[in-house]
Amino acid sequence: MQKTSIKKRVTLKDVANAVGVHVSTVSRALDPRTRHLITPEVAEQILKASERLDYRQNAAAYSLKTNRTRTIGVVVPDITNPVFPPIIRGVEDALASRGYVAILGNTDGDMRRETGLVETFRSRGVDGLILASVEREDAAVSKLAAEGLPVITVNRRVDDSTVASVVNDEAEGIRRVLTHLVSLGHRRVANIAGPQSLSTGAARYAGFEKYRGPMGLVDDRDLVVFANAFNEAEGERCVEELLACGAEFTAIVCSNDRLAVGAIAALSRHGLRCPEDVSVTGYNDMPMVERMQPPLTTIRIQSNKVGFEAGQLLVKMIERPPGEYEAEHIVLPIELIVRGSTRAIRPPNGRGRETG
Amino acid sequence: MQKTSIKKRVTLKDVANAVGVHVSTVSRALDPRTRHLITPEVAEQILKASERLDYRQNAAAYSLKTNRTRTIGVVVPDITNPVFPPIIRGVEDALASRGYVAILGNTDGDMRRETGLVETFRSRGVDGLILASVEREDAAVSKLAAEGLPVITVNRRVDDSTVASVVNDEAEGIRRVLTHLVSLGHRRVANIAGPQSLSTGAARYAGFEKYRGPMGLVDDRDLVVFANAFNEAEGERCVEELLACGAEFTAIVCSNDRLAVGAIAALSRHGLRCPEDVSVTGYNDMPMVERMQPPLTTIRIQSNKVGFEAGQLLVKMIERPPGEYEAEHIVLPIELIVRGSTRAIRPPNGRGRETG
DNA sequence: TTGTAAGCGTTATCAG
DNA sequence: CTGATAACGCTTACAA
């Protein structure tokens, strides 16, 4: 004859009453770290009773008392951008096994919204923060870290190296792309660089500048153009700009896949086929780019792992005795994925090969 | 000379001391719903002080006292599946403006993990739940709803109509697809149906069965094959099966885009081109399918709106005085997007046109 | 080994 | 209109 309709939640007190001990005993028995303080048989009984009564700790009370929420805030520009879900998934997988959960927020690239979200999350007492939305200059974030709140940036980093990060090996990615293109005979390689306010855009562009000389690529100002955002529309615009300058190139290295998608579309509008007339490369290997026409040659990043490592590291930071530790910076290896959007340049039609 | 390093959080008491009133007065002044109880000037002072001291409510204390967390749990099969991010985004947009946040969990289609997540979320005292992971038979979910916890299923629904839902007009989607195909002259139309344990798979299949007769399509058993999951691999397997039976068809209606992607790949392996030899349609219009070769004809669902409506409705349910209300069921309209994967059947090579 | 009691920051009830 | 006070459920010295 028990009421099943409006069930009040079972508390420690209920369990204590059921067993005939004090709440504090129950509390100790239920926490693995303090269980040893209790007589094994009593502990056993308590465990059983709490199971039977379906006791679940009240997270609010726990938080109020301990000042810990086992919740972390995750801020991304836009969860709808295919780059982020795998990262978020990785974070959640790492957190779940440790009893943490993530609350999520989108900034749409607006730094004011980032600030607002961080506020909201702090008000909710998150134990730490994972930020995929940071720009290179981000005083607010440095301050958070300085205040002792565990913070990690993923995919991107801030210039200030006091805030921990998990990122991809951007320079190596660009080096691989260039090596590949060079091996196909390309010498006039253009670059659609990403926003320089983001570490990804800056690092990839830096890689391009660093390697193109040594690899024997033509070093022409006109071959580089900067996108204002990592999206298809900017990819298109940049190709227009490249073409408008009259720059000559046989390949375009794009700072990410979405720019590449836009670039290919724009080329095609101008009657330039990919890869017959110009090879194009992307970066990230986001879902579906292998099904595009042509399938995109790109750099595969370990998105899931980026998130997972960040989640793990963050928990480590949270549970480490407070105080001084060096901010860790994890750099994950990448992989070159060769597909149909790159191919050897057409057989030299008379001008012969380069010097040397 | 203020310490900026280890700042303790400012509480109601701090504000009260600063202004020289009691905490309860501050509490009242800060809550818009009770602000009218206190003298305007005092309220003014309190607002100012709380601003100046950067007071933020302690969410844990609020929750402990009120039994409300302003947090809702969102459960999806896999955030990495492109169908879900827009829905989640919609949910978050609806919640954010109302001061709620979402915590997220992935089940990978495993019902036991769904149960586990719901447990975790309840333990954290979520005010409500949005589930994108439900199967048609889901006793656990019905029970939640019966216990009075606000629950909404999105994209899918459970058979038990006591749990609220926001879904797409599946039958209409299939009807549009079939109308389109018929207008192109197709009569032998196959169907790769989705899992029948999911409302989406079942409703789309039901639509196919309902309309194919009236529309004059050939009504052949062999033209229907069931996928065990909504993914590319199953799409491929189903085409193999279709081909193995020797079924003849000029078009395939797939229960979602991923099945269609797999189907096109498998057809191509058998030397059948899409759309020249067989037209293929998808469902969902997920990102990038317009860039595929061929671009996919599909049904566009209002993913973002599905999430937004669900978020809104859930908050309404949460804030409604507890008790009896009918579970709402919202059905959103869809849109047919015609692209390159469908075309008119080849000019009749002798057999002439159908009767009539 | 277990019980006692204080207190985390709020809101709500009840006086004044 | 405002203040005092209790209570939400839990953890943790401290006492026994």
C-alpha cells in the first residue's frame, strides 16, 4: 500500500532511520573514501538499505556544503559547426566516468556572449571550464585562470601560456599538406588563411610562411589572402579576391574544410575545375567531406581525443590539491588524408621544370 | 589595497552588511517577484550594492531551498550525429533566455545508458528532461512523466501519448517525396525503411505504405527492406538486399539521409548511377548533403525549431502550477528540397506509359 | 567506531 | 515594510 504517485525524494535521514543509525554514519558509509571508518557489517546494511530505498545524493546539498558541483562548463562558438560535436563528445566521455557532467553554451563567436556565459557558469559554481571559443587575446580568460579556476582551452589556445590547452599540431599539418602538394609538382601554391585572431588561423598561416620557402614554393604576396571567418562564404570570397589579383596558382591550401568547400564552389563558378585545374586542401576532416565532389584532401585532427584529453586533464586539475602547478599544454598529432581534390599538375607544357 | 587573488564569493550577507539591512531584505529586493514588498529607495541601494560587489546568487543554496535547479537534462543518442546539434542548439537558445541551462548525455542507442543518464540527471535534480533517444516502447519514460517530472521527447515520440513531444510531420514528408517521384514518372519505387522500434522509422514507413497504393505505385513486397539502424552501412546493406532479391525499381525512398548516402554508394559499386539509373531520396536535410555528388533530394526538417519549441514547452510545463495538464504534442511542418539525386525516368523505351 | 552539532547560502514563515 | 528564525540535505570537526 505504498504511495507511488508523489514520491518525496529519499534522504540520508530516511536511510538512517531505516537502518537505525545516525545520518553521519550513513554519509560515511556511502562515501568510499570514508567507508573504512565504519564497521563492515553496518556499512553493508547501510549500502543495502540505500539501494533498497533508492537513495540518491542531493547534489545541491552536497554542493552547498563542499563548494563543489562536479559540473564543468563547456563553451563553444556553435555546436552546429561539425568541428565541435566530436570534441564535446570526448569531453563528456571523459567526465562521465568520473561523475562529472557538462553544461554547454554557444557564443556564435561573440566575445561578449562568451563573457556572459562564463558569468552564468561561475554563478552556478562550475568546478572548471573548457573553452573552445577563445581568441588569442582574451584577458578575461587569463584572469579566470589566475583566480585559480581550472580552465582549459581546446582546439584553440590563448597567447598567454598560463592557461592550459589541448590543441592539434597545426604547423605539422600544414607541413604535411605542403609536402604532399610539392610531391605532386605544385610550385605556385596559394593560401586562404583563417582569421588571425584565432590561434588556429594564426598557427596554420605561420606554418605556411615557415615552410613554403624551404620547400621551394613560389613566394608571392598575392598568393595569400585572409578569411575573416572559417566558413564557406569566406572561402568563396577569398577565391574571388585571389582571382581578381590575377594571381597564378595550381593549388590552394585552405585553413579549414569549410573554406575549402567554399573555395571549390567559387572556382567552379569561374570554370576552374578541382582537381583538374587547381588542387585544393582543407583542414579538420569534418564529417561528409569524403563524400563531396571531389572528396577533399585534408588534415584529420583527433577531435574526440582533443575533448577527451581536455576532460581528463581538467578533472586532474580540479582534484589536485589547490595551488601552484604549471599549466599543461597538450599537442595532438594529426594525419594527412589524401583524397580526390589534389592531383599532380598537368604535364609541363613547354616551360620545362624548375631550376636545379 | 583589496586582495584580488583568492576572492571568496560574495553572499547575500555581504550585501546586507554593506547596505546595513538584513539578508532577508536583500533576498526580497533582488527577486523581481518580491521586490514590491520593500521601499523603493532601499531596493535601489541594495541593487546598487549587489552590482558593485558583484553579487551572484549561489545556485546550490537556491536549489537546496527551493528544490529547483533551473537545469534540464538533454539526452541524445550521439551528439556527433549531425541531426542532433541543431536540435540541441534550439533547446539551449530557448532555455538561455529563461535562465535555464542544459546538461547533456549520449546513449549511443543503448537503452540501459539512457536509464543510467536519467538517473544521474534526476540525482542532480533537473527540473525537466528532453529526450531525443527514446524508443517507441519506453516504460521508464512513461513512468517519469507519470511521476510528475516534466518530460518531452523531441524528433521521436513514445507510443504512450501521455508524454509530450515535438516532432516533424513524417507522413507528410513521405507524401511529398512520393508525389515528387510520381511526377517524375517513377512507378517502381523501393523503400529503405528505418528501424521500426523508433517512431521516425515507423511513421515514415507507415506513410510509404499508406500512400503508395493511392498514388499508383507498384505495390510489391520485395520493394521494402528494413534497416536496423539509421546509418550509412545499413543503407548499403539494404541496397545489396534489394538487388539480391532481384527487385526492379527506378527510385529508392530512404528513411533518412545517412541511409541514402549509403544507398548511393552501394548502387555505384554495382554500376548503377544516381540519378541516371535510379533516383534516391533522403530525409532530414542534414548539413553537407547539398554538396554531395549528386546533391541529395530530401525532406528538410526544422531541427532548430524542434529544439526551440521543446525548450519553450518544457519551461512552460516546469513553471506551470503542478498538477493536471494534457501532454502537448507539437508537429512541425516539413519542406521538400529537390536536388540532383532525383530525375525523370528515362524515356519509355517501347513499353509505353501506364494504363489510363 | 559512532553520535552530536554546526554551518554552507538561500527562501519562507511569522512577528513586529 | 523589515527583521528574526527555521529549514532545505549534506559533510565534517569534535566529542563520546
